[in-house]
Amino acid sequence: MTFNMFRKQPQIEVKPTETDKKIIIAGWLLTAVHLITVLSFYATLPKTIPIHFNLMGEPDAYGHKSTLWIIPVLNLILYYGMTQLVTKLKPWKFNYPVRVTEKNAPRLYGMNIRMMVLVNLGISALFFVVTLHTIAVAKSFDLLNLGWLILVLLATLTLMPFWYILKMFKLPKE
């Protein structure tokens, strides 16, 4: 049998769980805190701030402080879009690494929703930490080097989908 990622999948309605909804709310709160943080520090920032960092968390490019708004605004747009995708799009419209059957569809669809909710939250956390790191470096808060946390978040966001794919392969086939 050949693999066809466009085959029709069981149309079983699976909604975000209460835990998924709480994670979504946490992401909205984090997004709001992100915007409030930039608003709180913006007036006291120097005109030129770091806008890019190397792998050691050290700045290697600088720009006007207004560029600090790009990340929280992008965070807001992406969080909204991903939340709409997770809550409005039918789970059978996504591709899965295993054959979807009537038996495994509810678990697969639920796992897909949970993975997307967590990735969405993780992206928001990453954006927030990058902003905090930028503010800390711009204001010379030497004790607050968040470069390591950025790398941890990047690694987690990269590995999480693979972990869910492995979990999907372990589900019963039929």
C-alpha cells in the first residue's frame, strides 16, 4: 500500500480539552504581558538597542528602539492565527504520520490539537524571552543573560513535534 497524505480521513469532531483551553488562555496572558512589558520599558530605553544576538547571547547588530515593537506585534498576530487554526479548523484536514482510522482518530486529533497549542505557547514564550533579553542588554542588566533560555526554548520547539510524531506511531494501528 502506498502512502497518500491527501486521502480522506474519518471526520470525527474533536475539540480542545479543558487543559488545551487553559494553555490557550495562558498564551493570551503571556502575549498581553509581552506587550505591557515593552510598553513599560520603551520610554527608558536608549535610542539604539541590540536587534540581533549570536549563539552566546551577545548582541551583534543594533537598531532603533522602535524595532522592539516588531516581536510583540508579530507574537500577537501569530498567536491569534494559530489559535484560530487550532480551534476552528477541523482536525481531519491536517496530515498525520500514520494511517488515521475510526479507532485512532480521536486520539490522533486530540494529540494534534495539544501539540499545536503547546507549540503556539512555546513560540510566544520564545518571543517574550527574546524581548526580555533585548531589554536587559539595552539597559545593561548584566545579571540577566537569557541567551541560554532562548536556546532551550528553540530546542524544545524543534523537538516537540518529533516527540508527538513518535507518540502517534505508538498508537494502535486499527
